[in-house]
Amino acid sequence: MRIAMIGSGYVGLVSGACFADFGHEVCCVDKDPSKIEALNRGEIPIFEPGLDDLVANNVREGRLTFTTSLSEAVKSAEAVFIAVGTPSRRGDGHADLSYVYQAARDIASAMNGYTVVVTKSTVPVGTGDEVERIIRETRPDAEFAVVSNPEFLREGAAIADFKRPDRIVIGTDDPRAKGVMSEVYRPLYLNQSPVLAMSRRTAELTKYAANAFLATKITFINEIADLCEQVGANVQDVARGIGLDNRIGSKFLHAGPGYGGSCFPKDTLALIKTAQDFAAPIRIVETVAAVNSQRKRAMGRKVIAACGGSVRGKTIAMLGLTFKPNTDDMREAPSLDIITALQDAGARVRAYDPEGMQAASAMLTDVEYARDAYGCAQGADALVIVTEWDMFRALDLKRLKAALTEPVVVDLRNVYRPEEMRKNGFTYFSIGRV
């Protein structure tokens, strides 16, 4: 099947490469000429494990191409996926749908024959209706259907998530469109991945509901961690105790500095705004978003307290900058708020992240970047573990202690065991453990 992917960012590039790997002919489109030129040279603009090889293999086999010409990609496509950004709109927090609607206009002008237009971008309820209206207004004679097909990709595990999904959500009542989408995802039927057919509006809401629920789980266990610290309990044991209940499940019950990334902060806010617009406020999600926002800066205060109540003139070493490991994504990363809080309190900050330093340097000022973890710790008055990259899980503790001026470690991801760290002479602080 011939597929056009409008948008070659994270979702578009991963989805396009995976569809090509299934055997489809995929053309990824982006308005940024420099991005397309880089992709055509084999340079991947994002870090995602395995994506560079996947793209290279399918380009070599002729199934995956890149272009700035939307019309060329769309006119021969049977299915056109919209995978453009939907950032929070400045001022009110609603999802900015201008890129989606412009893509709809461009697709309408270019499509040739019956075309299934698929919204892969995360969009509020009713967006598909507006996309359909725009296309119909632009091309009254066009044969087409608009389908919602939200993505559920985790950064750092996106290829596996795409090829072995928990479910595939397809939102349409059009039988012909259902047939096209069945052909698009036919290779996954061998894996017996559940395909959930529903209305378009239901599919749009399903994506927001999923992300809001996961954000709620994270925020819940973070607040339980705060309580654990006050009463002398262990949040990891609590998480195991409740996670083994199959009604709850163990995933997303890892206490930490708060959620970040490109999805949870943006999508919870968009859901809140949509609910308010329809006079059906979701107060639980409103509280989750507020608590998470406050938590990130509170982690800066936790570091200050660990340093005796003042970090003025001190050097704080930060291990990890990205919002999670195995990505270079710095969007809404807790490290941004933590570093700002430390700098506001007079600290000097030195940081190391294996993939995120280039992006961080465009978002932070007055931060020194190190070449490795031990160089980051050298001469620092405290070390903070912010992102649980694998390379930080088995540090040489003797070497680490020798590098630090003061053996203070604040572990915001609970990577190490408290008894082990104290045995090795560290003044150690973690999340929800005493």
C-alpha cells in the first residue's frame, strides 16, 4: 500500500519507518528542507534506539523516501497520515491545531481519487470533524474519509511499541475506510494485536484518557513517596504491594521527580481545557497537572536541603537531563526546573547526559557540561541523579566518592540501595525511602 506521512518528527518518522518495514511504500513529508536533506543523507534528527538502522534499511530497499513536496507524496497515496505537532497554545493551554488544519487543506488540494486521511497526531475531540469539513470545503467533489488512529508510542521503546502494540485504535464509521486501515495494519494481525474499532470522537478521547490516567498513576505514587518519607515507610515496597494487584498493575508506579516529555504535560492540559469547554471539568486531572508542576521545583528544594539548607557558591553535579532515558527529548524535563531552582539559590551547575546536552544547551544558561559521569562529579559539593540512564546504574562508588568534594548524593530515581550508599560513606537521599 502507498502511504504518505505528513510530518517527519518523532511520531511521523517512527511510524513511517515501521510501516515501510511492513512492506508498504511510504513517503515522509516535512516542510523543513534541512530536515529532509539530512534524512536523505541518512542523518536521523532524533535519538531513538534502532531508528537509524530501520530508516537506512528501508531507504536502501526503496520503500521509504523523504520529500518537501506534499502534493507529490499525497497524489499517489491511498492513506495519508497527519503526524504534525499539536503543541500547547500560548495563553490558554489548548492544543494548537493550526498545523493539523493546514495539513488538511494541503492534502485536500493534492489528493487524487479515494483517500483515507488519518489523524495520527494527538488531537482533541472533534478535530476529525473539522478536518473533514476543511477537506470538503476545499474539494467538494473529493472521495475521502477521515479516520482517527492515535499513537501510543513510548520514547525509547517506540519501534517495539509500534510493531508489538497493546492495541490499535481505529476511529471511523466508514466501512470502506475500515477496509483500508485493516490493510495498513494487516502485518500486525499475525501478532494478534487487538484492533479496537470505535467512533472517531471516541478514538480521539481515548488517547487523552490513556495519557491522563498514566500521568495520574505517576503523580499518585509520587505523593505516596512524600508520605513515606514522613512516616518512615518505603515507597518501593508500597508500589510492589499495590502493583501486584492486577486491577492496578505495576507500571508507572516508580516514584521520581515528576513526569515530563512531549505528551503527558501537553495532553493533560489539553484534556483539562476540552473538559472545561464542555462544562464537564475533570478535577482529578486538574490536580494531577498542578501537583506535577509544583513537584519539579520542589526537587530543587530537596537538593538544597540535602546540602544543609544552602547551595550558594556550591557546585552541584547533575547526572541526566532528558525527561527519561533512551531519548534526547528535553521537553518539560524535570531537570529544567531543578536546575533553575538551584541557580536561583546561588549554585553552580555542572551536568552530564549521554544524549540530551545539545538540546539542553539551547534551553539552559550558565550550565557547565561534562564529558562523563566522573568528570561531572569532580570537585562537586553534591551529586544529583535525575535521569536513570543505564550507565548511571553501576557507577564505581569509590571513584565517585573520591571525585566529590562532599560525598552527598541525591538520587531522584531510587537507582541505588540506601544501605549500600551509606556503607560506602555517602550522605544519601532518595525518594520515598529513609
